[in-house]
Amino acid sequence: MPNSYTTLDLLSGSSGLNAVNQLEFGPFAFEYINTDDIHFAVKVSGEWKVISVASVDTTTKRVTLSATPQAAHSAADTDEARIYRSTTMNAVVDFQAGSRISEADLDNAYRQGLFAAQEATEDAPGSASRTVQATDDIADSAITAAKLATDAVETTKIKDAQVTAAKLAATLDLSSKTLTIPAATVTEALVTQHNAAIKTSLDISSGMNGTLPVINGGTGLTNTEGQVLEQFLLPCDGIAYATRSGSVTPTSVTAEVALTDSFADVAGSVITYTPPTGTKLIVYKFVCSMFATNHGNGFFKVVLGGVDVTDSRHAIGDLVNGTFEPGRRAIEWPFVIGGVANAATGRKAAYSDWSSGVEIKIQARRYSSTYDFSLHGTTLEDDATTDSMFNRPLIGITAIG
């Protein structure tokens, strides 16, 4: 009697009998009672995997599958396939009392027992279709990860408190999850205990409400509207000064400056400034001594980021009456942040337009060589002699929220 299964070598391609990516396989050589007893399996990575049979051609002894081996189980042309018989255990003949027993009925009953015994001996299905009746049938450690379907273990199957810390990954990505922390879990004592790690690792640059104390880098203000966020007035001595928004180093000025007939940067007036977040008004201030010996007249303008602030242009001096009095003068200009940008006043539309350093400076010139005009000094010493005396300028900023 032939075996209860026929082994097939899978072929490559998607056409032709026994090709791995098509549906028709055979022929098989074993006997059977019913076509429902004929099954198909493919051996992938050492494991037999069943593919349901859609139909059986009893003439050609070929089977047509419901899915190709490649599509069903990623089988390759190097894998082995098997058409096998798994005879039903249901009675194929129902013998009734007083009924006539035919030769065919006896033959079928005999063949059913014979086929079933042969299939058990030969393991025709490779245990792929075996039905487990009790847990005693499963050997310890026999169920491996490969035997579990993806997402097969449901939450209800996991006993409470059984997932321990050792079973969790070292790093858990919970970015797509919503976490609920029990009330009173995060206490002041715990925060104090881990304050070093919190200050180093916690990013609260956005999405937080509240007042950050000055000691932690905040303003200490509950509302910055109209409040002074930063203010300094420094001598132009080249020495760095730490501010809230960074370090400021004024230009070092050590001598008087005589203006020429062309606009030029006023020594000490140049500063590149980055305002604190939330700034809505920047007040620039430059203080310097001005003097002339012959009816002098000086012309001044503020320049922001290389663009003239035309509304700031002005003149100091007297060409006609000669009544110009030397002394320290302050040049101030406010830069508004918000609204419609205006180059003439230096207004910026938004904080993002000034979120990094922007240069502010003053440029000046004299009326002509006939009417001199100088800065950072005086025409007389304090003892009334005619020697000039150096006077260091000052530069400052006030940032308002």
C-alpha cells in the first residue's frame, strides 16, 4: 500500500504545476475514502504549515489551494510540500440492527481503520493538524515564541502584578500614550530630592504656566506687560558685563573724536543686542560729551541693522548765533516690537524679527570743515585752560515687556 502522503518539491515562478506562487499541486499517489480527507502542507523553516484545499481533481489527482504557498506562509522554491491524507474519525458506515451488510460497507469500514492507523504511524500531517485534548499533551517548554501568533496574548490573559520591572525594556517610548499620575504622587520632597536631575534634564521652555523665580532663571514676575525685563548703562571701557540675555561688551573709547564732512560711526555707540523673550520695547541710549570751537554744528542719526532710522535724524549746535554750549548730551531712541514694521522708526513686526543679535549705532558728521564739531571731550580743562579734557561716553539699553 502506498504512503499516506506524497512529497513535492516546490518550483520557482508563478505558473506551472507545483510552482511556489500558483495554486495547483500534484499529483498524489495515495488512496482515500473522501476528498475532504485530502490536505496540503508546506515545510517552512523546519515547520509544517497547512494551507486549505479549495478543490480536488479526482481524475488528475491534483489539488487546488485557497492561497499560494508563497502568499500564505512566505514559502520559497527551496521548501518542501506535502499532499497528505487525514482520514476522518467519524463513522463512514452506520451499521443498524437487522440491516444487510454489504461488501462495500465492510470494505470502507476496514479501510477507514487501516488508513487511520497508517497515518498515525507515518505522521502524514507532520503533526500540523493534530488536535490537543489536554494540557498534559504539551511538554514543558515546548511552546516557543515562534508558536505564538502576533498580538495573540490579550491583556485579560496576563495575571495581575506579573509584569515585573525586569520584563520592561530599559527605555520605554510612551510618546504616543497618555499617562495618568495618581494624585499626591509627585511631592515636594521628591522634587527636592531629585532637583539636580530635574534642572539638568527637564525642558520647560514651552507649554508651562506659572512664575519662574529669578534664582531659577525667571523674572519673578507674574505678568511682564509693561515691566522692565532688562536694563543697563555702561561706560565704554571694553569690559564685559553679564546681562539676562547674555554678555555685553561696550567698545573701548580712549580719545576725543573730531567729526568729518561724511557720516561715520560714532566711537562707542555700536552695540549688537539680543532682547529677552517677551520684549516689546527696546530703548537705546548713548551719552557723550560734545564741543566745538567755531560755531560748530553736528548732524546725527540712528542706524538699526544697517538701515537708517530716518525719523531719528537731528542736528546739535548753532551756526548763526554761536550760542552752542558744550557738555554731555543723551541720544535716545525707542524701538517698538509688534504691529506693522516701519523702517523710518525702526519698528519690528514681531519678536522673531529680533530674536537674535541686531546692531544699533549712531552715525554723525559736521556741517563743514569751517565749523568744527568734536565728541568725547571739552574745550577747556577744569582749571580754565584751553587744553581739551577727555570724557568717556556711556551706552545703555532698557528692554520692556
